[in-house]
Amino acid sequence: MTIALIAHDKKKELMVQLCIAYCATPPSHNLCATGTTGKLVSEATGLPVTRFLSGPQGGDQQIGARIGYNEIDLVLFFRDPVTAGDREPDLQPLLKLCDNYNIPIATNVATAEVLIQGLARGDLGWRDIVNPKNGVIL
């Protein structure tokens, strides 16, 4: 399973702390992230992280493209709703892609923990039975 990590500037430390807390879960999974977020997570945890461009340079769109090609299974996007302002429009295409392709997305730490715990228990094996093109259970 491939997990994408994205965090606005004021939420990057929270993403790092979450990855430290759950670093036993991700090793069996592939991690990818936007530039700075990936760098911080990799340095703090020692986990390998495929890094894309930073968000403002198109990293969000690179992750979105991979969602369209069924290469991303879970997205953790810690957004800062207070100061996101001009970056808020960047979130909408990613949310739409996740909805279209049935990709679980967490925009806060509470939801991220629920998804990670479900992943650890094996509850997120739904990708094997749902057609990503139309959402129909096979």
C-alpha cells in the first residue's frame, strides 16, 4: 500500500510526530510526500520516503496524478484551515480525485489515526474488491 503525506507549513511538525508515533506501521508500506514534508518525516523517522516537489511547486498535483493512475492508496493531508488561505484551492482537486477513486483521505490527526489503526488491523483491504473507475464492489 502506498501512503501519500502532505502537510501545510504549520502542520508539518504534527505530521512528523504522527509518523514517529506510528513508524512501526508504515515500513510494510511505501511512503511518498511533498518535498519538505517528506524530508522532515524521513529525517525524523529514518523511513524511506519518495519525495515529490513541494506543494506550491506542484507536489500536490504530482500526488494527484498518481491517484489517477491507482498508485496511491491512502492520503494524509494535514491542512491548516486558519492560514491556508491562498493554498486552499489546491486542496479541492485532490479531494475530488480521492472521492472519484475511493481513496481514503485524512485532513487532521484524529482521522489519520483511525485510518492508520485500520490499516494496521487490515481493515483497509477494500481496494481489492472496489473498482476504482466506478466505485462498484466487484
